[in-house]
Amino acid sequence: MPCHNYDIPTSRRAFLRRAGCGFGSVALAAMMREPVLGAASAANPVLKQLPQRIGQAKNVIFCFMEGGPSHLDTFDHKPLLQKLTGQKLPPSFKEPVLAMGESGAPLLESKRTWKRYGQSGLLISDWFENVAEHADDLAVINSCVSDGINHAGGVCQMNTGSIFGGRPSLGAWVNYGLGSENGNLPAFVVIKDSEGTVVNGVRNWGSGFMPAVYQGVEFSSDGVPIKYLDNPKGYSSAQQREKLDLLAKFNQEYNRTRTDNTELDARIRSYELAYKMQAEAPEAVDLSKESASIKALYGMDKPETAVYGRNCLLARRLVENGVRFVQLYSGAGSKWDSHSKLEENHSRLCRSVDRPIAGLLTDLKQRGLLDETLVIWGGEFGRTPMSEQGGGRDHNPGGFTMWMAGGGVKGGQTIGATDELGLYAIQDKMHVHDLHSTILHLLGVDHTQLVYHHKGRPERIDQNEGHANNKLITG
């Protein structure tokens, strides 16, 4: 007889028949030596899993600059751009596909001051003079490539691997593959720098076709990261426990014949997680316990850096307490998008994140956490060398910059290169799929083995196209 997932075993014979459906899979997995990675427990699908090898990184903090920061004015210096400013793109360069369609625009110089930093001599602009003090910890990737010409596709691909919505986010894949180190906190947390809506919204940290339990949990950007965590006045923990037990009983009865409804299962688990968070989360997110000097290190003493500084400090406390993946959005609502007034826009935004991110790197290092925490900086794409609207730059997915630090990354190096004007990646290209594969590799996960079967198809974060870049990795 066929075995359906909605069968309810009512006898020992029925139970054995249903359980027997999985015996063949167990034997096959043993014969093929299939890894247990991603084979989450039915009782708790986010339990900590063992990586396939020992990776130095245990967790990730992704500083995401939404809207596309200009690599040409931050980490990828192009002297030729200064010489040719005001002229049109030379005919030897292939005309790019422009998001705004402003073809024939003159080249726009970078007005930044550039210096070499650290023993490695990395060349970094004055917009990131604080981060530059950590030059010997940075692996600057100047040859990133994306397929998304607009924000919707670019942000979607950087987060999920595809320019089209519906796939699990990188954080969800990490959650699925490695699980949580702390059952009382979410494994995947997202924090924005404002109440602005990120392009594509919650799909950027969603679980796609995976069970909803792997999706990210958004923390608030104001002074209370997790709202409604405390019990109502006069309501005891014992009463809360009784209420949740009764709700769980009702939900489980309803869910018995609806096992394919992962949203309901995730809701049931979210109630339990929320109850556990009442005990541990207030301690984890309580920044009042941090000294004034630490807060100043993150820039919380200055209005222009206070918000992102607070989020970076909160991220450090979360990874310290076992949160696996934290994503910090800067410029929620594509505020890094600078089709005009790039100097004004980027000057403000770089100031708002430079000191906080530098403080994060310093703090992680002095606590001995940088070796096991992978810090990533970047956006969905870069900007073009051509001018737009007189003082801005258009979208450029053909070549842009991201950097990584900590978590087993070999610092003090530049990987790859764009052409002389920073328009196209020409050396050691790293597509988004390669970036995702490398991140998993640093976490000890073989991206080719982290598979989720969906509609009969083995799915991976890199869509079977990525390669881990060993130049980034120490040893």
C-alpha cells in the first residue's frame, strides 16, 4: 500500500508500515555515505548540526549596504578615471546595460583621497578611514559580479542566489545546514537601520521552499529590539506556560493531518521560542550592561553613527550568545542608490557605518571572537564610472567590491580586479554564487553537499554553479 504523509497510525501494524517507508532511505544513505548535514530532526529542525569539516567561522555578521555603494569611491581606486573625467567611455569598452538608460554620459572622477593602510598597503578611500585601520584583517574582493541590473533583482540575488523571488535566503541555508547554537534565541536575525522597507521585504530573509522555521527573525531598529517580550502586568510565567501548553495541544491536533503546512509548524515553534526568549533574550539584547567606552567605540555617542553603532553592538552580543547569522541593513529602502548627488549621499551614509563597523571589528578582535566570526561588507552591486544626472552613478553589476574579515579569512589582500575604469570584472571573477559557496566553505560546509530536495530536484544555494575561492581562506 502507498504511504501518505497524512496517514495517522492507529495501530502497531500501521505504525510499522508507515515507519518502514523510511528504512530504505536509511540503508541507501549509509551505502552512499551521505552526510547528515541539513538532515534536521523532526522534533527540532534547527538543532545544531555538525559541519562536514572543521570550519573556522561559527557565525556570520553581514553588513548589507542596500542600494549599491560605489566601489570606485571606496575600495577600488582607478587613476585613469581621474584622467578621463568629462570624456565619454572609450570605444574599447563595451557599453553596459544601464538601469536608467542614460547612455553616452561622460566619465565622473572620484573626489576621494586615497591612502595605503597597514603592512599590506591596501588602498582605501577616506570615506572608510576607520575601517581602513583594519586593513590587515580585510580581504577586499574587487571582482564581484551579479546578474541583477535593478534593485529588486540585485538584492534578491545577493540574499538568495537568484534574481527571482521564491528561493531560501543565505541565512536560511546556514540555519538549515548548521542549526542553532542556542535554542533560546533565533539562529538567524535581521536588523534594519530604520523602519524603511527593504526592497523585496521579508523575502530577503525568507525560507522560500524550505520549512518556514528556517526564516530570519526581524528585530526592531528602535530602542527595544524585541517587542512584547515581557508578560502583561500581573501575568505570571506559570500562567503563560499553561496558556502555551493549551495552544500547543490545539495546534498539534489541527496539524496532525496537515503536516505539509510548514507555516503552521513554524508558528507553533515560534510560540515556544518566544517563551524561551523571555528568559534569555532580555539579557542578550540589554545594551545597558555595556560600558560607555564600548558604546563610544561603536559610535553610539554621536548622532550620525548611533543607530548603526547600536545595531553592530547588538550583533556582537547576539553572536556571543550563539546566534548563527546576523544581517545588518544600512540604508533600508535603497538609500545607497546614488543616481544623483553621490558625494552628498555617500558621504552621509559612509560616515554612519564607518566607525560602527570598525568598532565591531575592534571589539570582536579584543574579545577573541573575530577568528570565529565572519564579517561581510557589501551591497547588491556597485556603480558605473559614468556620470548620471550630473553627479551620480548608475547601477553596475558587472564589477564591484565586497570585503570579508575574520572567520578564517586571509586578511591584508586584494582579490581580483576590474578594468582600468572599474566597469567590468576582468580577473578572478566572483559571482554571487561563488561568494555564497565561499561563505559556506568558511563555515565548514561543502556547498555541493548542502542540498534540499524540492519537487524532486536537489536544490543548493549556488544553484549548482558556485565555487569556493581558496584565495580567501587561511592555511
